[in-house]
Amino acid sequence: MEQLLHYAWKHKLFGLKPLQTTDGIPLEVIDPGLSNPHAGPDFFNAKIKIDQVVWVGNVEIHSQTSDWFKHHHHEDPTYDSVILHVAEKVDTILHRSNGEIIPQMELHCPESLERNYTALLQEDRYPGCFRIISQLPAFTIHSWLSALQIERFEQKAKQIESILEQTNHDWEQAFFITLARNFGFGVNSDAFELWAHHIPLQAVNKHRDSLFQIEAFFFGQAGLLQELPTDEYTTQLIKEYQYLAHKFNLSPSSDCRWRFLRMRPGNFPHIRIAQLACLYHRSQGLLSQLMEAETLKQLQNLFKGGTSEYWYTHFRFGEESPSQHRSISLSSINLLIINTVIPFLYTYGRHRNEEMLYQRASNLLEEMKPENNHIIRLWEECGIKAAHAGDSQALIQLKKNYCDVKKCLFCRFGYEYLKASPIV
């Protein structure tokens, strides 16, 4: 269990016996070094004392020494910098490229650590560490949530930067793609993102004064104008799209797989596309307006609106329904702000090195109410109640990036669980 050996070394969980090399020479770990997640030795800049001589360098860890050769470290001069090799089983001698012997130490994980780790991995209930959550100090919880919030910012910033690369650093297009994905609200997110990549935003901007033409662009590129029930609106929409497709050399997306099953009609892709069309019709320079908004209320007002009149009485083309204004709910607006606007504020601030922007992003999260979903409710059952949207984003990050993939060894809650007395 090599990962557990890494953990024991990182946190200096060495048991009570004095440390020594496999040659019997006294050894002291002054600093285990910095964990290296990339290629190269496992820990950088460690500081150890062997027989009263202080060494500074790198440390490599394996389940058994012979893994050194399986991983071809003996052929890589990078590993000449290793000052100590740590293994649960030392079964051979190691040399640097100049013939020097690399000191080795056997490390065995404490039994309580192994038992607790096994219990975490085998626990069916989420999260696996639920038994100790209520016992954690408030400071431990708060500091970990703060770190997770920044981690989530960074993860979303990388996703936005990836889209920027695809769009030749066109911020407006990247924002549209990100916003469209979040208009899918989970079920249709992938389809909306694919669709947004097929929207020629520069062409749309030339017809931004006409909501009907924007709808023609949007519905036509979504592949939703084929084999439609006939009514006056859809007939005119098809003709308008054919004109625009000829003018701008467009073709409908064939990749979008729109989902309708077990979905409330208000979340049908037709309604969401109509709302997005109306939003772009009303807001010239939407990204700039959102970046310049100073209050949460201003941001919410920018997203207020609905659809064209046709969609008051329809959820799909040609199928009438009771009349209702199809405005975006406040809860949906808040989700769009949390998942689109705030990450863009953070990313743009980092891009321009403007601390004010990413500080505003953090302040907005702390001003907003926490999200209400099954993840947040599960954590609340364990004893952690999100105080604001920053906390709920942190708890979502914790579940998806740690709990779901069993990265308990990298979690501060996991650390508290593992160092506790054996869990029974």
C-alpha cells in the first residue's frame, strides 16, 4: 500500500522505535520534504540526519526496493539526488550512477493507521469519515473549507482557460460557451456546451437587435428546426434560419443529444434556449456588464427576463400549453452567477493580475446563500452546515474531488480520521 507509506512519511508516523538505516546507522527525519505530484522523486528538499551528518535532498518511496528497477529509476540521472530510499520491504541494494550506495530505511505503517484507512475505503456511507465530523474543531472545518473554495476557483479557472485556448482567447465566446453549459443545469450541460461551440457569436451580434433572428440562429444550430409540427411561428423561424444559414454558411449541429426524460417542462432545452436568446437580445456587451456589476442585486437584475411571447404558451414547437411567463427563477439565476459569473471574475482578475476582481468573486460567494442540493444536505446531516455559497462550493469540491475518488489521504478531515484511535 505505497500511498499509505507516502502518508506515513509525510506526517512522520514512524512508531516508537528509534529510526535507523538498514545498515543500523541512527537516522533522524528533520523535515520529510515537499510531496511531488509530478515525475521525479516522491519528496523534494527533505532534511535528514544520518550518523550526525545532515543531508538535504530528495526521498523516494516504494513498497519494496526492487520497484526502483521496475520503474527504471536506475536509468534516470534525476534519481541521483535521492538521499534516502524508504520501503516497507528492503530486498536489494541501490546505487547512484557513480556507484555510491543510496541509504535505505524500512518503514512500516502503524497498525491503527492501516485499520482506519481500510475502514475509510470500505465505508458505504458518505462521507466515510462521518463518525468524527461532529467532533472536529470549528477552526479545522473553516480552514479546510477556505482552502477548498480556492481550489475550486482554480479548477474552474483552468476549465475557462481551456475554453479560451479553443476560442483563440475570445473572452466573449468563452463566456457564452460557459454560460450555455450552465444553462443546461446538469442534465443537458454537455449538449448545451456542444451547441454553443456551433454558435457564430460574431454573426449573431450583427443581428442582435432582432430577438426573432437570434432565436433562428440558436434553434437552427441546435438542430431543433427539423421535422417540426407546423404553425406560423415555426414556419417563419425555419425560413429565417435558412436565410441566415445561407448568409453565414451555417449547418445545424448533429452532436447535440437533447434530453427530455423525467424533466420538468420549464427545464426543456427549448425554454432554456429561448431564455438565453432573450438574454442576449436584451444585453449588449453582457460580459462587460457582468464584470462591472458591483452588487449581487445588479447581477441578478441582468439575468432577469423571460422569452418571446410564443414560449408563454409552448414548451416545445407546435405543442400548446397553459399560458405562463417563462422567466428565469431567482434560484436558477443564483446558480448561473455562482457557476459562470463568479468563476469568470476570478479568472479575468487572475489574467489581468487585478486582485480587486478575484476578491470581488470571493465576496460575492460569501454574500450568497448556500446552494440547496443533495450534497449540501448530506454534509449538513453529518454536522457541517454551509453558511454561504462559498462553503457550499467548497463542500461540492470536497465530495467530487476527494470523497468520490477516495482521496482520503489528501483530505484534512481524512487526516483527523486516520490519526484518531482505531475506529470501531
